[in-house]
Amino acid sequence: MTGKGVAFFLIFGIWLLTGPDLILAADITATLDSSDGTSSFSIKDSAAVSQAAIDSDGNMTLKGGFRLDSAGAECISSETLIVDGNVYIGVTNVTDRRLLVAGPNPVVDHTPNDLLELRGLGVWSNPRMLFTEGGNIQGGISVDNQAGNKGDILFYTNSSDYPSPSVTEKMRIRYNGNVGIGTQSPAETLEVAGNVRLSGAIKYNALPDFRLVYRDDFQSGAAGWSMTNRSTLGPCTMLGGYNTFSIGSFYRDFDLTGITHTEVLVRLDYWLIDSWDGEQAYVEIGGIRAWNQFANQTDGGPDIGGGVWRDMVQAVEGRISHTGNTLRVLVGSTLNQTPDDESFGIDNVEVWVR
């Protein structure tokens, strides 16, 4: 063992080491007398204040930061524990994890075998894990410790951008297993306060329900239809209608590419307007006549608009087996007069699949 400016002194049976640098040319072993349980090895600063100590029981005490750094970087004043590398607790021979905690027999009850425990600092504080970026909290997970909600797991996300982040609760799993999105008190197994968009099917046990894939109310246009002229009858805006369409038919090819299905269900409102005299209204789905009706000017309800004859709306629903990528919905009539005398239109077209 050599030292630069190092001096050794024996005072009252105690060896003291002084000097700025110490160089060890070989391993050095220091044996602490543990018979009294109070012996320790201390490193003190210039004011003789202990900064680090190892006692005879192997316990280590540090005042300040502790850093394991492959480049040999020193701690700065704000650092307490810095590890440049991976940390493994309870497991060895793993190289692909920054932090891995493993217990011998993970169980769900509160025992010493728990893998990881987060504790709040007070009786009413909530244990939590936060995710930050640039010093700002971007999200987090916590456990509610308030009366009536104990055991609830809360999920937070950042609702606004830097520099004014606003972290708010977005989802909660209640202690009874109910999940709430947008609500803190879900009354069902899943409760969502807001809109839900699905790309798959909702199933009741093994039976899938129909799901809506298209809806057209013609309020802003009629894109995709072979005829795009719209009209208004009373409160309704429709495709076709009074003084707009009468003779023939029009259609739309709906694209179902990528939507797995074996059945389609089409719903629409079919308007029969003014002086029908025994003509036929019809709807075809995928080339199949799904609905038809003969009508007369005396059928239906009161005159809503247009001419002086009665007007009538029929709720049409048709279902067929279908697995293709394209579905044609065609509506038509056998009317033979101009649309200012007799006409038809459609509204609220929906395509459902399962």
C-alpha cells in the first residue's frame, strides 16, 4: 500500500491515516472487532463529520449520494442513488432489464413474498407511481386510500401540452372489479362516460351482436350514392324526395373490406310522397329484394309538404347472409309521373354487420 502525502499515526492504540491520496497495490482487508457490536469503519470530511461508515455487522451508512457509474462519474449534490446499468433484486443472470424485481413465490395476499410494494407517506396519502418527461408529470397510477374508495386503482394521463400539463384521472378500477372510463363511480362491470368506437363485435356469451358500420342521414351531403340530389320535407332532409326523384332507382356500394362478417342488416326510412296510385316501392340488399310495398294516394298520414296528397314514411329493415367486401343497397319505385306529382326519398340509412 502506498500513498501520496500519506502518513500513519498510532494514537492510543488507534491507527490514523492522513493525506490526500491513497493507492492500494494489492487487496487490503480490515477486520472489525464485532464482539461489542459497535465497531465501525468511517470516512470523515475535513470537519471530522462521518460521511460513510460500515459497522461490524456489515451495515453501510451513507450521508450524501451513492453512484455506480461505468464511466466513473461523481455524484452531484442533488443525487441520492444513481446506477449506470441494470438493477436486479431477487434474481441473477439477467441482462435485458433496467429494473427487475423477483420474489421467491409471488402471491396475491400481503406476505414477505410480495414482488413490489408502494406505500403512501401518510394515513390518507395514496401510493402512486408517476411517469415524467422534462420534469413534467405525463401520467401515473395510484391507489385510492379514501374512505369508501379504498383499494380503487386510478389511472392518470396528461390532458394538455407543455408547458402547462394537467394530469387528471381517466380510468378507475373499483375495489369490487367495476371499471369506469370517464367516471369515478362505475355501477356496472364496465361503464363509459362518453362515446365508444368498436372495430370488433359485442358478444353475448358466444353470440355476436350486430354492429353499426355505416350511417347516413344526408344532412351534409350524399357522397357515394349514384344520385345525390336532396330535398327537405317538413323537418326531414332526405335523398330524393318531393320534386326531386320519382322514376327509377339509385344505389350505393358500401365498402366492407376488412370488416369480418357473415350477415348484414340494413335499416332506412323510405318516404312515399303525394299521389301514388298503386305503384310499388322496393329496396334491394346485395341484389336481393328485401322489402317492397304497393301504395296509393289515400294511404299514410297527413300531407307533410309538397303536393296536396298524403305522405307516408315506412321503417324498412332487411337482413341477408353476406361475406363479401362490397354491399350494394338499391332503392327504387315503379312510379311513372314527374316528381312534382309523385315521388319518393330515403333517410337515416344504416348498415349493420355481424
